[in-house]
Amino acid sequence: MLDVGTGTGRFALMAAELATAVVALDVSRSMILTAQAKLAHDRTWKKVPMALGSGSSLPFANATFDVVIAVKVLSHFEDIDPFVAEMSRVLRPGGRVILDVPHQLASVYERFIRRGSIQSCRDYFHAVTEIRSEFKRHSLSLARRVTYCAVPASLVHVALCTHPRLAPSTTLQFVIGSRRGLLSFVEGVRR
């Protein structure tokens, strides 16, 4: 499995408990160093090699992976074609790609949550129809969509940053774990 845009390695670490081999890739050297430092004492993490590279030009041979995940990656880019093309290229036939997709209201609520005190990239909204089109262009079929999170994660983030005692972790687990909501994961299968 390949985790594109691994950041601090949260998803790669969870996947390492399920998959036989996981590679975590990020374009930021500082994110890789942060992930390595944060998880240095975890036995599972030791079997997850880290790679420095861009999701738009993956440093792996064709048909290398059975699964590719990219969470909170595509929303940083207006043009997602190079990323979907590369993820498809490194997938074996029958392999799966899993991406997160924001709700169509993401562009509306973004205006209310952007603050100078929170340094984050601009988010670009990519509708499921756009993802389906990109998948088709790169020999992927949209297999399923799983909805989660009762409210936008960005709003949860703002609430936590501004008022950390406002939302206990049990409340957050309920909000994010809801099957009805504003966010989705989509799964594509390589033809």
C-alpha cells in the first residue's frame, strides 16, 4: 500500500496494522521528519518506509501497489489530473485507490473558517463527478462512496483550535464517525 501525502503518518500507521507492506510518501521533508520523530517508538511504524516525493510524479515503477490512499491531498490542488494519473500508473490491475472528497458546500464554509492564525493551504473542491471523470480518463472505475462526518472537518478544526474544551473527544468521535454527513471517501478500481 502507498500513502500519498502521508503528513504525520497517521493513515500509514493505521494501514501498517492491516497491510503486509506500507510505504508513506510526502513532498515535505519536514513532514517526514515530524512523522519519524512522532512515531519513532512504535513497533508498527518501523516497518513503514518513508519516501520523499511528489504525488504528481511518484518515484515508483508501474503496477507496484495493490492500494493507494491520498487523504487531504487533492484538495490542495486545482488540477488533480497529474495526481490521479500517477496513482493509477503505480496501481496493479484490480488495485484500489481511495481518496477523500469534500462536500459541495466546502467552498461556502471555507470563507467563514479561514483565519490568519491558522496557516493552511487553500482548499479546492473536487466534486464526485469530477473524480469519476478523472478516474475514467486514467483507467479507474468508481467502485463506491462512503460518507462520514456530520459537520465539515474544517469547522471541527476551528472549534478545537479556538475552544479546545468545547468539544470532548467522545463528541468528536461521534461527529466524525457519523455515516451521514458532509465528507466522503471514494474508492476506484484499476481496470
